[in-house]
Amino acid sequence: MVYIHLNTILFYQGAIPKLLENTKVEFFNRTVKILRETADICWEKLKGINSITCPSKPEGSMFVMVCQSSHILFHAARHHEGFANGV
């Protein structure tokens, strides 16, 4: 039996230039628009959470750094009904 191993990474690397060349600009524009809208939604939702602060609005990437205030979170949990019952 003969096994033929194709290096899939090389295959993809060879295909990428042609894929990018043949992809319509509208696809990239639509993708950027969706990512921008998603980042805006994330930013707006994070602003509404008292125990979390977001030092900067995400721009140009799909990650966001947040800071959690454990003191505020613990205080809110103490007043939550389930916390008093040990849930």
C-alpha cells in the first residue's frame, strides 16, 4: 500500500492569492461592515454593565479588553436573591 501525504498548508498557501483575486470587493466591504456593527454592539452592551469597564472601543480587530470590578460584582451578588440562599 502506498501512502501519499500532501502538505495541506502548502496547498492552502498556494490557493490564497487566487482566492483573494477572485473574491469580489463587495464581500470584503460587507464583512468589514458586519465586524464594525458587531464591535459597536459589543461596546454598547459593555457600557451597560456596572461591574465592567472597557478602556477603549474596539477598532480594527475583533477583540476587546475589559476590566472587571470585583467589588461591584460582589456587592451586586450579595443583594441577589439566589446568593442569600447559597445558590
